[in-house]
Amino acid sequence: MSGTVEKLRSKLNVLEDEKVQLQNTINGLNTNLDGKKRQLKEFDYMKNRVEMMEMEHSHLKEFSAQLIEENKGLDDMNKAIDEKDQQLVDLSAELADFRGLEKVNCAIQVD
């Protein structure tokens, strides 16, 4: 009977060793799983940041295009102003010429 008890104790010891090994494996797997969960959270965070940056980039492209269009409009307005300024210069020169002719005409009439 003592031989049977020894065999049972030996089997019990083997089972306890296997239990410890399984528990260590489970602990290792849980640690690995926690690491993977943390990596997944970091990945999700980075993915969300990239999506936000892409949205900002898209918005900035649209805003830039709008500013370019507005700038073109301002350039057109500046050209129109320059043309009006040139017309004023031309009219001023014509007026000066006309006044000069008027003086000559008055001088001729006086003589």
C-alpha cells in the first residue's frame, strides 16, 4: 500500500508541476495579451490622429484654393484701378494740353 501512496504522491507532484507550468504559461499569455491591447490602443490613437490630420490637410487645401481665387479677384481689381489711374493721367494730360491751347487761343484773340 505504501508503494501505491508513493506512486500517487509522485503523480500528484507531477500534476502540481504541470499546474505551475500551465499557470506560468497563462500568466505569460496574459502579459502578452495586455501588451497587444496596449499596442492596439496606441494604433487606434495614431489612426485617429492621421484621420484628423488628413481632414485638416483637406480643409487647408480647400482654404488655400479659396484664397487663390480671392487673390485672383484682387489682382483683377488692381488691374482695373491701374487702368482708371492711367485714364486719369491721360485725361489730366489732355486737360493740360487743352488749357495750353486755350491760353494760346486767348493770346491770339487779344492780339
